[in-house]
Amino acid sequence: MRKIILGKSVGFCFGVTKAVKMAKEILEKRKTLTTLGDLVHNPLVMKELKLKGLKVIQEISSARDCPFIIRSHGLAPDLLEKLRSFTREIYDATCPFVRKVQNLVKELSDENYFIFLVGDPGHPEIRAMQKIAGRNCAIVKPGQTRNVARAKKKWAIIGQTTLSLDLYRNAISGILKNIPLEKATIFNTICPVSIERQKEALSLARRADALIVVGGRKSSNTQKLVHIGKKVNSNTFLIEFPQEVKKINLAKFEKIGIISGASTDVICIKKVVETLRTIQRKKYREVKQYE
Ligand code: SF4
């Protein structure tokens, strides 16, 4: 019998759950809400929120006199200050993990550490951290090593909360080639949700013949799950919408693993499973919970 093996930790992470719940409650009361960039990196969720009145703005000034929600990635301090001059109605959905790392960055910067921020320079979480760190910081893209002046007395290494462990480890080794080990402090700032899903992606990719990762193409944590899956199973596929599963030729696979990014609604996963079962009705009779 062919099987679908569903990951245990599919659906929204708690940071995204909090942001989406908060946005829905505000929209219920105020009928309008603004956010700088997508509230979550998932087009299906965004479509639903936009229908309820959420407006994605690209400039802080567009929030003038409107309620505004800070997304789970956080907001750079200079932007927050600017925002306050346009609206008084600000709701903060910064994920507690991101907030914790932001506080750490602030502390280290105040203590005159030079901070290496390992992550995507274009990601809002990293951009906000860079602003918090001020001049005492350099962003290191995973896969790139960074040379720094040896004049600094102490260094700290911090990673984006959704990094994969192997990319972070590699980046750390690269950085440590350029600075004295005894003067470097390394922080594991990858969030436990990301670590858990990465472990599960690896295990499912090994166990199944094919792995389907459901999540937004712009979602950093989803991309990391795909990266991990592909390392051990070349039949790892990323889909954003349930219907996309029809485009993958899965006929030759006996066991199909399914996992999701942190901003994918569990309803979307159910639709993927239903679609799979519909197109392969006679072949996939069971949905096994992954254990
Ligand atoms: S993936 Fe982790 S850091 Fe990001 S929003 Fe979810 S819980 Fe927070």
C-alpha cells in the first residue's frame, strides 16, 4: 500500500499563529490594517487577510492615521520611530524569539562587541538586527566568509532565527578563520521551531521516496527545509499551493513525506493531502501520522 507520511510539526509556528490571530482580531474591529511588506511569507494566508482589509505598504508614510501591525520578523528601531510620527495605533506581533535575539544584539552592541550577523541581508529580520547593532556589525551571507579588522577586542556570532544548522556551522567556521577563537562568542539563535522542523525534514527525506515541502517561495524557513531535504533526497519538491501537487509526477513513489514551512496554514496541508488522495485515489488509501 502506498503511503503519505505527514510531518508532526506542520502548520503555523507559534510566532506566525500569534501574528495572524492578532491581525484577524484587529481587522474584525477596525476593518483596516497596514503592514510593511507581507505579514507572513505565504500567499494563501495573505490573500485571506487582504480580503479582510489588510493593506501591504512599502513605505512607512503610507500608514498615516491607520492601524499598523509589526510582523513577526520585527521592525528596525529607526522605522519604528518614523512610524510613530504617522500613526499612534501600532500593534506589535514580533515573535518572542526574534525579540530575544534583538535584545541580545542590543546588549552585545552596548558592550562594544563586533557582531557577525549570519543570514540573508535582504530579510527584514536581519535588516532590523543590523539597525539595532549599529556600526558594530557585519552581515555574513551563509556560504560567504568575512574578513574583519583585527583591531576589535571581542566578537560575537549570531544567526538568523530560521537558518539551517549546517549553513550556520559552515558560516561560523569561515568567520573563525579570520578572528582569534578565544575572543569569539558564538550564540545559537536558531529558533527551536526551525530546528525541530529541520530535523523532521531530514528524517522524512531519508524515510520517504519523495518529500513535499509546502510553503511560500519567499519564506526563509521553507527554503531551508527544501535545502535539507534535497541534500539526502533529490526527489524533494516545494509547492506553494495545494493544486501544484498535481504537476509533480509522483507515480513512481511508494512513500511520500509531507512537511510545511512555519507560515503554512494546516488547512493548506489538508488540501494537499486531499488533492493527493483524489488524483491517486486507488493508490493512497492511508494517511499515516509521522512518528
Ligand atoms: S519560525 Fe521561529 S522565530 Fe520565526 S516566527 Fe516562527 S517561532 Fe518565531
